[in-house]
Amino acid sequence: MNRLNVRTIAVWAISVSILTGAAGLKWAATAEQRQGPVFIAGDRAVTEEQVRSKLQEDGWSNVQITRDGQYFGVSAVKNGQPGKLAIDSRTGRLRANDDDDDD
């Protein structure tokens, strides 16, 4: 009887470990998908000046930058067309497309 309890506990422990690992992998994959493309390489914090310089190097003009939490909100013009971007100040990546725009 004692041997049966040890075996049962071992099976449960292994099952819980596998399920926990699978859940962790799913979370990591989901988190990776939410990251936007690299805007400033390095995956480290960036400053407003770095963002402004990069935009101007890439041909953007009339650059206006505001702070929105961890993001820099950018309004600018490129090739005569207005555009908006959101750049994560902690990673230098563009905000992932959440399809939450109003159009």
C-alpha cells in the first residue's frame, strides 16, 4: 500500500511538472508575439532624442513626440504622408499591432 502511494504521488508530480512547463512555453510564445518589430536595435531603454534622431535619419519630418506611459507616441510626416508610431521606451521596439484603431 505504501508503494502504491509513492507511485501515485510520483505520477502526479510528473504530470503537474509537464503541465506547468507547457503553460510556461505557451506564455513565452504569446509574449514574444506581442513584441513589435525593432525600431532601435538593442532591446534596451531608449531616449526621446534617440527616437527623434532615428526618425529623421529614416526621412521623417515634422516629428512630434509625446510620452504615453512606457511608450513614445510619434506623429510625423514621411514622403508627404502623415504617420503615427508608438515606440516602447524600454526596448526600442515598435508597439505591436493590437488592431485597436478606430477606423
